[in-house]
Amino acid sequence: MATWVIHHADMLVTMDGQRREIADGGMIIRDGVIEAVAPTNELPTVVEARKIDMRGYVVMPGLINTHHHLYQTLTRAVPAAQNATLFNWLKTLYPIWARMDAEAVYTSALLGMAELLLSGCTTASDHLYLFPEKDSGFFIDTQIEAARELGMRFHATRGSMSRGRSNGGLPPDSVVQTEDFIMKDCERLVHKFHDAQKFAMTRMALAPCSPFSVTTELLKLTAVMAKKWGVRMHTHLAETIDEEVFCRKLHKMRPLEYMESVGWVSEGNAWFAHCVYINEAEAKKMGKTQTGVAHCPCSNLRLGSGIAPIRMFMKHKVPVGLAVDGSASNDSSDMLGEIRQAMLVQRVKAGVEGMSARDAFKLATRGGASVLGRTDIGSIEPGKAADIAIFDVSGLDFAGSRSDPLASLLFCGSSHRARYTIVNGKVVVKNGRLVNVDEFKLAERANKAAAALYRKAGC
């Protein structure tokens, strides 16, 4: 791999333990790993290196998305689901999603991950939990293939639903599977794809969908096998009041209490999406056990679910990362936009000092790395993977904000598109365009796949 020298950045933001912000900053990248970080005039001299002048740019760690449903990119802004709360939103979209096939999964994965890369995101975790009865056996494999084509670092999760409507659950029976079938496929995927090594580009996690769509037996079995296979666990939790009512009625427990009863809140190897309705005693327990949160502010607002108590989580040292959630409840895969939303919405929840720009960026970098159990990404420092996001702040929409180039990315700007995105030392976005995929052809392909999906669903 090539040696790169990035130099003369207006601001280089490390997000390391010291959270340094280096004016006229630079770094050396060798063989996909960060070798040195310093002001430009203090960088060691490197012979035969490729140099990139970053005047007018902010350079930061690649952003980390801790929860997504990539397949939903084909069902954005569906009219009947635009003004629905979570449960009704799901009931509206399940009949469409039940017609997903391999082409739809592959194209939607390319589309969602392409959007993420274009907004400076270098690592994404996806939660694919919907498997129609016909030809869905290799949906996860297909997503991983798409990530490799784009050059994105990817944490795939083998989602699942085992409690259909006939058994008191929310999803139609046509998209649920038996516990035995689910766990056999989980084992196949972990053995085939999970890479526990440093700088891994692909990792697996086990991810039953939610307390209202899986059985207690599946949750217990997942906890046992995740520990045996050395992988993490993920699910939705405490997203809405409806979910709390469901758990109290069926299990006589609050959502977190229920997850604790099935072995998910003790080993520090689980993270939950949303966690809007968590109280302080529960937050203390999550901090003590290092149980993580994927915060999805846009989705929570879009569905009217509420605002997660992120400041409370931070107070109790709960690992918190950011996430765009599914592209049918956001309806975008704009990671920089998600950071801005996280900053703004917490000011409504906890006061104007509830979330600074820098705290929001920390959630999207080091926070996301912590939630995914990684120590090799999330900051710019020697020995870390060269996952870098670079944004142009030289334009008209940033004029007058040079006093704080980093904060200007959230307070100012008319575009959230990165100028460069680098993953594992390889440039995957250059001059604001994807390197490995033609985005115009991809948009056309996605529209065709969406149209085919709607036709099959009778929409």
C-alpha cells in the first residue's frame, strides 16, 4: 500500500485521549495505518510519499454508524408511512419488505453505504432482520459483498424475528424463522465472515430484532452462543412507550429488566438501538456493565418516539455512539446530518449546554468505536487504522466561521458531503465523488429495484 502525507489542514481533529485540534495539521499514513500526527512543520520527512494539501479543510477520524437498516433505502418517504408511529409504521411497511430479494438487498446496501461514505462515514453496522421465506438465505453475504465493493468497514449483524402475529408478535408470519434455523445461520456467518483481528474490515454480531418480534428462548440462546463464538449482540430497546407497555403486559418487566433477565446486560458485549425510555437507575446499570447505546435522533424525531437521555448516559459512562437508523425512518444515510441533529435535539432535552459540537463529534467517532467494541478506529493517532473524513470549509456557506472550523461543520454549511473519505488507507471518496461505484448509475439501479419491489407488493 502507498504512503500518504496529509498536510496543511486548517484543522486536524484527533479525538484521541487529549482531543487535540491541530492548526496547520498533518499526518503520515503508511500501509493503511496512521504513523505520525503533528503540525505540518513537525512531521518527519518522508521520501516517495503521495502528498495531499489540505488547506481549507477539516480533517477528522472517519465517522462510525452504529445502527442501520440498509434494506430500507428502497422504501423511503412511502406516503402511507410518513405520519405513523413506530408500530403502525412497521405494519405499513412489512408487506412491502416481505417481497425483498437478493437484488433489492444488494442494491439497497450499496445505496445506503454509498450515502454514508459520502458523508464521511467509514464504518457502518447494519441490522438486517427480515428474511422472506423464499431465496433469503444469503442476504447477509450479499450485504458484505456490497461493502467490499465500496471499500467500507462493515459490522454486519445477523438479525432475526421468531415471534409472528400468530404468536403475539408484530411481524407477519411470512418473515419469521425458527430459533434452530436462525442459530444455524448465525453460526455459518460467524465462521465465514467474522474477523476478530486488528483492522478487520468485516465483523459479525448476533441481532434478534426486538422484544416484540422474537421469543424469550431466542434471546437466551443468543446470549449463550455470542459468548461461545466471541461476538457482540445487538437489538432495539426502549424505543417507544408502546414497547414498554408490550413488555410489561407480556413479561411483567420493563424492557431493560427483561433483557437483563435473558443474559444481555452483564458481559459488556451488547448494544441497544434507541434507549429513549431508560431511567436513571437503568442508566447506572448500563454504565456499570458497559452496555452500549446506538443513538438515533433523526429516526426518533421522525417517528415521534421521543428524545433519548444522552446527557444522562454520558454522566453514568454508558458507551454511546450515533446512528442514522433505517432509511425509511430517517429517511437518509447522512452521518454528518445525524451529528448535527444529535447536537440540537439534546439541547431541547437537557438545555442549551446539553450537547456541544465537540461532544456530538465524539459520539460519532470514539463513542461509536466503543459501542462496537473496537480500539483500532475512532481517533487519529499513531497505530490506529487510517479511517479519515475530510470536509471542505472554504466555501461561501462557511465564510465568517474560521474562528472554529470544526463546529462550523454542524452550525454552518449547505452540504454534508465529504471532500475525501479514506478507509484503511484507501481513498473511497475523492473530490466529493465515490471512487469505486458510479453514483448516478447506482441511483438509477436503486429506483428500478424499488419500483420492482412496489409492484410485487401491489403498491
